Amino acid sequence: MHRTVRVSVDAMIEDLRTLVEVESPSRDTEALTTSAKTVAAVIESRLGGQAVLVGSEAGPHVHWSGGGDPRVLVLGHHDTVFPLGTLDRRPFRVEGGHATGPGVFDMLGGLVQAIHGLATLDDRSGVEILVTADEEVGSRSSRALLEERALACGAVLVLEGSADGGALKTGRKGCGTFEVSVRGRASHAGLEPAAGVNALIEAAHQVLDIAALGRPEAGTTVTPTVASAGTLDNVVPAEATVVVDVRVESAAERERVESAFAALAPHLPEARIAVTGSVSRPPMPESASAELFALAQRLAPGIEGRAVGGASDGNFTAALGVPTLDGLGAVGGGAHADHEYLVVDTMAERANLVAGLVRAIRGA
């Protein structure tokens, strides 16, 4: 059993309110700048030192170090999926044991818990916190930085929300988005339909080919999610697009699916297709979390681990061979949805778990 220290849930709730009430939608650099400054202020008020804002085209990332040789990276993000104005419709509230409001579960609650957990440590050397600004939209501006700090520290604790029932996330699928663009030729749908090349019909063929790439038995899902075509109801469509979500459990499946997309060919004479995209987040195998999950089980007997379909920045750090444990953040649910919530009674327990893991990693 690990040493449990007292943390103030009331103080965590107030810090959570502070973060939630500064809206931080991805790609809104002005809002994210305000959010980053707020995150930095909370970190400094609880942990001391200086939280540095690292500028990027996506908005500022926040980096804090407890000094000394880096040993463990606490990784999170402050961007959320909700547009400005969501707070007016869904303000921060604490009722019936749940905290609600945009971003409480994904993942502002996890940030607050981690900060308060680390505040219980008399010695914070070797600990770094990195809170990025673009995780929800692919981490393009933060990937190099988070990979650099993960390699420097040698262990990563990811503060994404828990899996169902508070389980930690011990594995994640790799994921990516593909877009298939179809070009045909327009013509009058009534006077001379045969003179056109119908991009919508070609797109329909492609959707069936693409859907057939899934291998559920191997954990691979290939799901067409968005399609668009046409301009007017009496015009043979000259262009169409199909957007596809892909999830894979292994590097071999990643290679197979990417090769299959590259090999897609048109069915209609004179139709042309172009494919962009990739499996941009590699799979996080359960082997990457095994060592840290064993520590967590010793610290919190009975805690469960689960492999999940969603991806996080932990996918990137695990792919580097850095031990990575995910799902250490809030216990709750409803990520990206209006019913998003955090279970207040679990906040102190999770804060203590983060602190215990840091102690254990530094003592290893």
C-alpha cells in the first residue's frame, strides 16, 4: 500500500472551476493563449517555480519542471472540443457528487488532480509537467516536444480520463483519418447524363471497397464517416469526397491498411481518385504500460486496466519505447458530449495515485 496524504477536494474543485470557465477550443489560438496562462498560474500557485509557455502555431503549450534529472513526465492537454459559448449553455456545476461542464472529464479534471497530487510531494525533483494545446486535433505542433520530453524523462503518466469504472488505460489502438477525393465530369442529368462521369457513383464503389478493409477479428475498424458530393439536383456530380476513420491494434495492420488505401483504384472509366491521410497515431501496445501498471496495482490494489479504441498522446510516447501509463485522470464519462461528468469522490484517490507513482518511479 502507498502512503496516502490529505488533499483538499474543495481546493481541487475551485481550480477545476477556474480552468473550465476559461474556454479552450482547439485551433482558437486566442482562447488557448488565455487558457495556457491560466493553467500556468494554477501550476505555479500549487507547485511553485515557473511554468513556461512554449509558443506554437496551434497555441501555447505549458511546461513545468521540478528541477533535477528528469525521471517522469506528467502529460496532458488543455484544448477541448467544445466551441466558444458552450459554457453559457452548460456552466460548471457540482451537483449530486458530479462535476459537470465543458472539459471536466477530458481532461481538465485530470490536470487538477495531478497538480494537487504532486503538491503533496516534499521533493518534486525529476518531475515534469507538459500540457499541450492541440491533442484533440492531432498534436501536430506538440508531437516533437512531447516526444523529446518523454525520451528525456524515461516514463510517462498520461492524465486522460479513465476507462469505464475508473480503469486505467493500458493499451490503445492506433488511429488515423483518410480522405478519398473523387473527380469525375459534370453534365446535365436530364439532357445528357451519359456524357458525365458520376463522381457520386464512383464514391459509392469506393465506400464499399473501403469498408471491406476492416478486420474486426484483428481489432481493425475502417469506418467511412463523412461523404459529400454534387452541386445541384440536375447536375451529374463532378466531385465527391469520403472521409474514413481507421483504428488498428498492430503495426502490421497499420501497414496493411495504409497500403490498401494507396492501392485504391477507380471503377468507372475516366474517374480519378486521390487518397490522403495515414494512421497518424501508432498503436500503444499493452507491453508499453506493463511495468507502470504493475506499480499502480501495488499502490491501488484492485485497480483494473483496459485496452481501449481511442488514442492519445500516450500512443506517441509508447511508440518510442518509453514506458507509458494512460487513463490516470478523472473518473467519470461522457467525453466530448453534453453529459460529460467527473465523479468528485474519486478526485483525492486519483491525486494520491499520481503522487504514489511518481514516488515509485523515482525510487526504482
